[in-house]
Amino acid sequence: MYEIAARSPARAAGQRGAALVVSLLILLVLTLIGVSGMQSTVLEERMASNTRERNIAFQAAESALRDAETYIDGITTTGDFDGTAGLFSDTQDEPDYTSAATWSDNATSVAANNVPGSASAPRYFIKRFGTITGTQGAMNITNYGDNKGSGDVTTFRITARGVGGNNDSAEVILRSYYGRIF
């Protein structure tokens, strides 16, 4: 007839809960791997965000430099360089570009055109640096390979500041020298 196989009670008692312990250990290892991967992802996300903020700040400062150059190209005399409205003569001290007050005061800096993504408009100030006279002033002012020009070249130092997506994120300060024959 039929035989019924009986389990040995000694064997069943020795294996009781082993599968549960092994599966819990595997679950713990997978959890640790997942947490480690999340931490790495969060760090990479922060680095990407900081890079973006820095790029926005750089583009804003670069835009302020171009606005200052456009301003210089549009003037007919350097008479306005009197220490107000972000315009300083060669005999005046320019403001401290590392001070936050310099960039919030309309007497020491000028607001440039706003850059999309930037928290505030970039700002700049210009210092008339000096004049290169005579044949020393025969620089290639117009374009590479063009006529080198003649006459006195008035040089300016432009200092510009841009910020990222919020005022506490990234800050870039650029300086440039610019020359023009009047």
C-alpha cells in the first residue's frame, strides 16, 4: 500500500530559522549598498549644482565686463571719471572689490544688464588707468591684423562681479584692461 514518509524531528529542529537569518543578512547587505549609492548620488547632485551656479556667476561677470566696454566705447571724454557712479580717475583709489558694500552701493559700482538665472544684476566699476602716449600707443586696438592705429591710448581697468542663482551661492570677480583712442 501506501507508505507515509515521516520527517525526522531532529533534522527539522536543526534547520529551524536558518533561511530567515540568511535572507535578513542579504537584505542588510543590499540596504548598505543602496544607502551608499544614495550618498554618492546626492554628492554628485550637489557638485553639479555648484558647477551650474559657478557658470552662471561667471557668465554674469563676463556680461558686466562687456557692458563696461560698451560704456567706454560710447563716451567722448573721461571727464565723468570723478569717483562717483563707479567711475574712478587714475589719481583716485578704487573701492575694495572684496567688500560686499562695494557691490551694493551705486556710488562705487554700476548695475549691468541682468543675466537670466542670476540672483541679481552683475555690477562693475571702471578705473581710468592711464594714457600711453605717442608711438607707444600704436597698439592693435581695432582688430587682429588691422591697422595698428596712432595717437594716445587711454587705458581702463574694469572690475566686474557676478553671482549665481542665489546671492549666497557662487561669486565671480573678473578684471580686464581695456584701451581706447579718443
